Amino acid sequence: MMEQKEVILSARDVEIQFSLRGKKLNAIRKCSLDLYKGETLAIVGESGSGKSVFTKSFVGMLDANGSVTGGQIMFEGNDIAKYKTERDWLKIRGKKIAMVMQDPMTSLNPLKKIGKQIRESIELHQGLKGEEARKATLEMLEKVGINNPEKRYNQYPHEFSGGMRQRVVIAIAVACRPDILICDEPTTALDVTIQAQILDLIRNLQKELHMTVIYITHDLGVVANVADRVAVMYAGQIVEYGLVNEIFYDAWHPYTWALLSALPQLGVKGEDLPTIEGTPPNLFNEIKGDAFAPRNKKALANDFVKEPPFFEVSETHKAKTWYLDPRAPKIEQPPAVRMLREQMRERG
């Protein structure tokens, strides 16, 4: 039996629409997700799959032309999907659920010293003032690995490197001691060495401050190193979710297979890495069947007709594909998944 974990946030059948030039774009199509206290969940998928839009709805940061049109998002006994005003969201945003964006320069004010920017967050959410707030800001700078905090306190964002700016953004987010930290592609613009440092920093802060962390990424390499669980998104829906080992070594959705097959470490020297042919569907149109079917060379006839439900692979692992229907013809997992499983066995 799986141990009962505490659900900190629960999304059920969430639908999000954007109005563009008089048309409706169905960005999120009946998405459900439970987030467990203290876990690290990674949400993966191509650009445009809906990862950022889905999680922005947890903090009321959808663009002005977007809105939650269906479903519910339960947090601390309240359906936050119904929140409409900034006043509602200020009780949660920053204080309970904070977000780190992929480009620190869009989050930082270039005209304000970074000490002041972190301090504002501390004053607003922790209620500290004066010397106490300044002291807490310096402690926060030190906590995120910025040396010589007294000097750095009075510097502007342009005086920091990309990695250091990302540390400042993380400091602003965690200064509020949030329950949930959403990291939207936090390492995309950084080189590999700095990426590892930032991921370590987030992991250490998570332990120290007892946070639940959501990573949004298209980089499965990052996922393998940081996540407890993984949710795979495609065309505004979660199509597979499970523990990180289940997704890497026993995936069942053809889209997850395609993502895994493109991992650089599975490449053969001198050969091109596999790519996913075609493009995601147009979300202005109604989607029939499995949204990935037109790009799937081994799609079943049913994939084009009827949307698949979730089938259970294990107690913790479900996939939204007709491949798992007992009536479906037997489909073999691709070589990439089998190779990953072999690698895991070799490591013991």
C-alpha cells in the first residue's frame, strides 16, 4: 500500500481560455493534478504545451485576456480558481505560493538596488521594518550564496552575472517563506555549471524552509536530478504522470517516449538525435481523440476518434493512452525506454 501523503494543492478538470482576435484558444483542457506537501514535482513538455499557463493559474498571473473557465483549484480549503481580484490573490501570491521566472531581468527592476527589491518582499510578507528588515535581507543574500552581502545590497541588477541575478530572484521568492515555490525554467539561460549550482541552491532551500517545489522545464536531464514525481504535458493536458523512475524507465504514453528518445545521452555517435516530427495541434480548434495521434507513427485507429482516459500502470503511475487498453494490440516500448531501463539495472 502507498503511504498517504498530505495534498497541499489539488487541481480538478481545470480549463483555461484566452481570447484572441475574437476567437477562443483552449490553452488548458481539463487538467487535474494533486501536489503533495514537501515533494518536488516536475512538469515537462514542449514549448506551448501549457506548463507555464497551468501553474500561473495557481498564483493569479494569467495574462489579461486569459481566464480559468472550468474546474477548481483547491488550496487551504479555498477554490482559488474563483479568485478574481488582486486583493484575493495578494493573500496567496508571494506569501503562500511564489514563482521564479526563467529570465531574471524580467523579474528585477533595473532602476532599483537589489537590496531594496529583496527588502520590499520581506517587509510586505514578513511584516519586518527598518533595521530588522535590512538584517533579514542581508541574511537572505547570504543564504542564496551571494558573497559580501553588505556591498551587494547597494548594487543594481546590471552589476550581477546571469547566475547571480537568478540567485537574487530566488531570494525575493523565498524571502516570503512560501509553502509552494514554482520554478519556471529557472536554469534555461545559464551555462551547465551554474545550472547545477542553482538547482542545488533550490534543493537546499527547499529542505531548510520545508517547501513544496514545482519545476517547469523541457529539459528531462534536469528532471532526472531533482524530481520526485513527473507530469508530462501535451496540448494543454497532462498525458502521463508518475514517480521519476516510472516515467524514465517504464513510460507508456507515445509523447513521453518521443521526449525520452531525444535525450542526448541515448544518442549514437555520428547519428542525428531523433526529433518529434510535425507540430502540436492548433488549440483554437476542437481536438478529436488523442491530441498526439497525428504525430505518432504507431497511432491506433481509436486515437483519431476518441480521447483516451487515464489507465493505471501502477498505484502512482497513470498514462492517458489507448495503448494501455486491455483490448488494444500489443505495443512494444521503444528502444530508448528499454535502454534507459538497462542502464538503471547496470547501475544497480
